[in-house]
Amino acid sequence: MQIPNHAFTHGGKFHADDVFSAALLKICNPEIRIERGFTVPEGFDGLVFDIGDGPFDHHAKASPVRENGVPYAAFGLLWREIGPGLVGRESAERFDESFVQPLDLDDNTGCGNQLAGVIAAYNPRWDQPEDPDECFACAAALAEDILRHKLESIYSVQRAAKEVNEALAKMKGRIVRLERFAPWKQQLIPSKAYFVVYPSQRGGWSAQAVPAAFGSPALKVPFPRHWAGAPERDLPGLSGIETLRFCHAGRFLVTTGTQEDAIAACQAAMEQEE
């Protein structure tokens, strides 16, 4: 989709919907100028969003709704059009579900969303003579920074896919060994892997239990319950693993001094489950 140099949205109080729409357009076309007002100028030849009953407005009676029942707002309508070209269709759908939909739902229902609340706080106070358009620009700058970081995170996961898949192909005993940390969930959650082992940024090694499903707190195989949250001095005795240093209370992460002990911790967890 070609993003023009001029866009128009509604004036007055703004929400995460129109603010993140503006941020997305600015990322796609840094030269774009976004005008705000209460009526779309006659003959306006730029992109119009969140007003005017066009393809990127959601206030008409027949506004589109996702298959899961979440109604689109302007941000979702723009992301549906632009997102696949930025990150690919599969990643765009995941981002819509995790990030865009909660903002769209809040805009359409007022259900409450923490990020939407942060953006709303940039509106002028009722008793302070601030310029709404200047406040909108500040909120849009914040949203743009957030959105850029989210997109970079998606690109990072995509770059990691080859490296993680190569390690997955060499998996032994349901344990994947990475030579360095790389985002691994997209590849390992759907796989037969139970654990992933990699060098820790703090020195030594980390081992993580793979979640049972995307968005689920359940683990395919958790680390032993009696390790969880135990003091470092007690862990070798509890586990029989000499360099076991830490086990998270949530039972999804351990750290050790050596790769061999990280693997041993995973093996011990699997043996406990048998």
C-alpha cells in the first residue's frame, strides 16, 4: 500500500486507536503530514482514518468485525492493510492478535487497556489550556517509538528462525542446544522440544522449559517443584547437580555453571515426569 504525504483524522480528544494509526503511517512514510479536524475537507485527496466513513473508519453500522468477534478500529483496519507488507502475513496476524486487537477492543467497547490508558493520559487536562494537536503529536511520537521497537522485535524473531531451526534439527532427548541465545518460542513451542539450553548473559548456562502452547502459562515439562525458589546453597543437594545455581519459582528456568549441568537439569525434570 502506497502511503501518501497527507492524512486526516478527527480532532478533539484522541485515543490509542487514532494515535497508533498515526504512528504506523509515520513509520511507513516519514514525510507524511497528519491534519486533525472535525470534518474531512471537501476534495481531500490524502488518506483519511478514524473519521469520514471510509475504508479506515470504524464508526459506520456495517464496520468490519474479526472472525473471533473483536471489532476493528482504525488501527486494526490500517494494520490489516499495511502489516503483511511490513512483517509477512503470519507475523502480522500474530501481532494483530497480541497487540492491535486489545487496543481496537478498548476503542470500540471502553473495556479498559493499560497502554490505551497511557495514551489517553496525553490528552489535555480539563482545567489546563493545552493545544490538543500538540498533545496528539506528543502521544503519536511515543506510540511511534513503541511501535518501532515492537516491529524490530518481530524482525529479530524472524532473523532467529534459521538458527533455531538448525539447532532443532540436531535436538537430542527433547533438549535443544543453542550456541547463543536467540528468540526460540515461535519454532520450539510447536515442536517436540521440551527444553532449550543456551549461554546465560550473566555467565554460565540457562535452561528453559518450553511452554505447552502460545500464550499459555503451562509448560510441557516443568522443573522439579522442590527446586523452585530454593536458595542457591541448597540446590546442589536437592538436585545432585553440582553447579545448579537457580530455579525460578515458576519452574520454567534454571541456571547452572556448565552446559552439561544445564542439560542434566532438563533430564532430571523429564525423569521426574515419567
